[in-house]
Amino acid sequence: MNSVFNILVALVEGSILGGLFYLGLWCTVRKGLSSAHPAILFLVSLLLRVTAVVAGFYYISHSEWRLLAAGLGGFLISRACALWIVGGFGSKQNQVNHGDGS
């Protein structure tokens, strides 16, 4: 029972990490469009987001691969949610038109 609880906690923590990562990406893109130096902004944002996620996964895992996998699963769930919120899944612009009706 304790290991199931730990895996669920790691899943939630991974979701939070993913949410923060993609929120940071969204803010960076919005600010980068009007920034005087967008390359520096994107580079610093990338380094901060990746550092935070790697440190978060290190904290989540406690040297256990199951917890790391659960955290990664939560991260991927938050990615799917972020895509759904911004219209990435099933939107007309992301669908490929094959020309043959399929």
C-alpha cells in the first residue's frame, strides 16, 4: 500500500513539474515575440526550465526507477493537457491532408 501511495505521489509531482515546464514555455513564447533579445530569453528560459525539471525528477525518484517512471508519466500527462488546452490535439491545423479523402 505504501509503494502505491508513493507512486501516486510521484505521478502528481511529475504532473506539477510538467505544468510548470509548459507554463514557463508558454510565457517565454509570449514574451519572446515582443522581446528586444529573444534568443537570450529563449536560451535562459530553456536552461532554467530544464534545470528545474531535472532537479525535480532527482527529488521525485529517490533512486527508485518506479518513482522516476511515475514522475515521467505525470510529466507526459501534463504535456497532453497543455496540448489540449492550447488546441494541439485534433485541431485542423495539425491534421495532415492526404488529398485522397483519408
